[in-house]
Amino acid sequence: MTRRTMQDAHAPLAAAHEALATYFGYRSFRPGQERLVEAILAGHDALGVMPTGAGKSICYQVPSLVMSGITLVVSPLVSLMADQVRSLKAAGARPSYLNSSLTPAQQNTVLKRAREGWYQIMYVAPERLEDERFLAFAQAVASPDGIGLPLVAIDEAHCVSQWGQDFRPSYLGIASFVAALPTRPVVAAFTATATERVRADIVQMLGLRQPESVVAEFDRPNLYLGVEEMGDKAKAAWIRDFALEHADESGIIYCSTRKATDQLALALDRALGPHGIRVGRYHAGMAPAERAENQALFIDDTVPVIVATNAFGMGIDKPNVRYVIHHNVPESIEAYYQEAGRAGRDGDPAACMLLWNGNDFRLRRYLIDCGDDEAWLDEAAREQARQRRYRLLAAMEGYCETTGCLHEYILRYFGDEGALGVAVEASGCGRCSNCTGTAETEDVTRIARAAVNLVREVGGRFGRALVADVLHGANTERIRSYRLDEAAGYGVLGDVPTTQIKDVLAQLIGRGYLAQSQGQYPVVGLGPRAAEVLTETPERPFSFTMKRRGTARAKAARARRAVDLVRDEAVLDARPRVGDDAALFERLRELRRTYAIERAWAPYMICSDKALRGMCRRRPHTLDELLEVPGIGEKKAEDFGEAFLREIASFEDEAHRHDA
């Protein structure tokens, strides 16, 4: 390859780096982003599986700002469209969206301007692709005489798979839409959570052609994961106390039903209101105007706490959510990690707490059996969907009941168990309730071995409670009717309480030695790791330990105030600076809020907390120095740079006079 050819090959990537710095204020891509951007710019399809907060949107936004023509972004989230368009406009880009929130006249204007080349990127709902008028527009744009349609990006791509947690039939029409275009664009799909089976579905059903695939590490090292089992009344009190401890921070509390959302929001508002903490609520049963207003108040930090059903948060990019609390159990690990992942998107420490009890799982099973979400399917397909949802719920139950590392459990679920490394097994991750809680290790190998052997003996035909009773040697009519009192394993654990046997069974299921079926009456069978028990040898003995919880629990390093982070960074930096960084941070934050109110933007659209902290550390005095602060692009520097520089200079002058 000649020197000139090598330069040409690298030209698109160089333009991408320039766009990243110009529009977003970053000098380098995060892990995985550059590979996807480079592939798209080279004309290859792409699949990005990146956890919430890993920067998926950059992977299609940067190419759309580099390539000629207009990029279409398919997204099911109307509020996300408006949010991302505002953020892109604030960064100096030319975005648009087309959805049902616009009047017919406004939609006509958007389409006219798009054909004329006004926009670089357009967000549309998947249902829009089925509209003949929109298809005609896209075909005209993608024709040889059009402005060009270089890229179709699909967000929330897991929605195309019935094996995912949020299947949407409208996604099934995306491949047909692309096939109807006169010139096939690059197709790039993105999702936050997808198992290997869902990833295969995405590639096949969206018609991706040998895509460049990036599955980013699912580990979110800034998140503290906590699981607590408690009654419903205790949950409300726990959440109240947590919100009071973090009064200066922003948090989301998820409930499983509208009724629970209303009740908890009212209780928290009464408890927190006297302390100056406003509480909002959000669910589909509210009037659209009230729902939109509550979301806006939460985004701009006026209302720091919002109680919501799981639909909330999917369409916002609010980076400074410091905690997410689940008042009830979600239906799947995918749903949980996506919702919990809305905390700490700025990379700063955040807490994700899951409060649960048996009633949560009974409710979830009831909702699955009702099957309202699958009413449009035929009976066979509905049953398949129910069984899929039961499998997802079983994995969620395992997460709640495991005594192992919570981060490791999630990583294993997504096939990314190597991300934490072997050190976790020895010392724990240090950032989940199981690894930081006060507990003693208990060897329960005898119980575990007996349980696996009995399940094999009885052929996996009975539920957890009955298996525990048989192992304990209970004398019940049910055991006698099935002649289980004649089993070799009957009564071998007569000295062990049935409650402890049930705990061990739960752990065996959670760790893969046993498996639990789906349905209202699940039974226990052998799991994929059962052979480790059944074929043990003196050279390779089986062992099984559990953590026996103590009553005292170590206080976790949960949500942290931004000003505390400022002080920590100042200590680590150790460069001499005039005045206290925390005091400067508060002044810069107030200036940011003034501009946000003036422009009707969320504060983070001006700049992030991390960018403000960068100003405190670097103390820029010129626009060139300000542009060196991560998160400050050229448009932000042009619009707000002089004001931030004046505030920093004024602060330092006052500090000098005070010291003098």
C-alpha cells in the first residue's frame, strides 16, 4: 500500500476524531467505539452491544456528522429523540426527529428540509418505516439524485428478538424497509443488553451483512450493586432513609405497577417534602402533559427523586443519576441491568439497590400467566412467549438469592464472566452487597451433594420445597403418595433445617448445578454444572460454600456527592490552586443552572458535572485551555466559554484578596 493510499484509508477515522473533539469535546473514543465507527465509515454493517452509559449513541452520531447525506436512527423512544436532538443542537450539529408529537404541518416541514439537506441525522420510530409516504421520502433521498442515505442505525435493537426482554413487532419491518431502498445503506444495530441468542436474532432479522461486532464489557465498575430482602412496609422506610441520606443527589425509584408507583410517590412526598426534597411520579396512566412535565422537572434537577414504572428513563440521557432503587423485582436480568444502568452514566460512583420479597415473584408470575402483552399472538406463540418470560424470571430470582458476587452473576449471565478476573473469587469485587456485607463462610458441600444426587434420583419431577422435605425426612402424605420415603436420599439431611436446605437449593440453581423449570409450579432438575458433583473424584473433589450473613453489614460506598468527588480529585492532583475546588464547583454549577433556565435546557446539556470538575482542576484562563477540558467542544466553548472563564477568574481574584 502506498503512502498516499494509507493516508486516504485513515482519512475518515481522522475526520471522526475531529468530529468527536469538535462536537463532543473528547480527544479519544471509549473502548469499542472506535472499531464500530471505523467499520461504519468503511461501509461495513455493525453490531454494538454496549451497556448503558458506555456511549452507544456516539457510535452512530459521529459517523452521521462525518458522512454526506442524512443518517436515519430508528428508535422506539419519543422522549429520547427530543432529548438527543436538543443535545446535538447544543453541540452544534444539525439533527431532527419525525414522530407523532409533531403536527402534520410540522412533519411536512421536516421532510421538506431533510430532502434539501438541512439535517445530518433524523430520528424516527420503527412504525414510521411502514408509512408509504416516508418510504417514498427515504427512497428519494437514497436515489442517485438524492442527498444520500449512508447509514440506518437501529437503537434498542434487542426489540427485534422474541428472546429479548422487550420484543416489538414493529421492528420486524426494518429489514424490508432497508431492502426497498434503491441503494442499500450501512446498517448498524445497537443495544445495551443482549444474550448470545438475542445477538444472533438481531443479525438475522435485521439482515446485517457480516457485521463488525463489538460486545463491550458489561461490567460497570462505578456502580455499587445491592440486594436486600424485606417486607413491603420496610421497603418504603428504607427508601425514605436512603433519599434523606442523599438529599443533594438525583435518584430513580422503580415500581412494578402504577398503583405501587402512586402509593410510594405519595408516601415519599409526605416524608421528604418537609426536608425540601421534591418527589415526582411517572407512569402510563397519567395525563401525557403531567408525565412530560414531571420528566422535565427531574431532568433539570428541580425534582431530585422520581418514582416510576419501568418505562421511565428509557428516553433520557440524564448523566448524573446517583442512585436507582428497585422497589420491586423486574422480570429479567436484561431489564434490571438496563434500568439500574441509568445510574452513573457520567462514570461517577452510583448505587443500584434492589429490594425484594416473595410477593414480587408471585406478582410477576401472575402477570406472565395473564399474558396481556402477547394477546396479539396465537395460542402456540403465546405459550412460547410465556415460557421465555419464565426463563428470564428464573434468572432474576437467582440474582436475588445468590450469595456470590452480584457483578459476577450479571457478567456470567451475559457471557462476560472474564471481565472481573480471578481476583473476585478470592477477595470479592468490593462493590456489591454480597462482597461488602458482613458474613461468615459456611461449608455446605454435604447438603449440596445430597441435593444434586436426590434430584437425579427422582428425575427432576418435584419443586424445591418438596425436595427439601424429602432430604430432611419429613413424614407427609404427599411424600408417601409419591413413595419418596423409599428414595435413597430420603432423610439423609435429617439434622439440617429445611430452611437451610432450601437456601442451598436456591444457590445450586443460581450457580448452575441445578435448574428450575418455568410455570406457576416450577420443578427442579439437573443443571449444566451437575456433572461436577456427580463425577467428582479424589483428585477433583466437589466443594460448595455459602456466606452466612451476620446481622451487622458494612456500610457500602454508595452514591457520592459531586463536591466530595471534587475534593478527592484535588487531593490526588496535588497541584497548587487558588481557593477551594468545592466552592468553585458550586459557583460553576450555579452558572450552568442559570444558562439552563435561560435556554430551557437540562443542565447537563450545557456541560456535565465531570466537565465542571475538570474546570476546577485545570483552572483554564483562555478558550484554548478550556477546550482541553474533557466534555467541552467548540460549540460549548463558543456559547458559554467566556462566562465560565470570567467566573473562574472572579473566584480566583476573590480568593487572592481573601488570602491577602
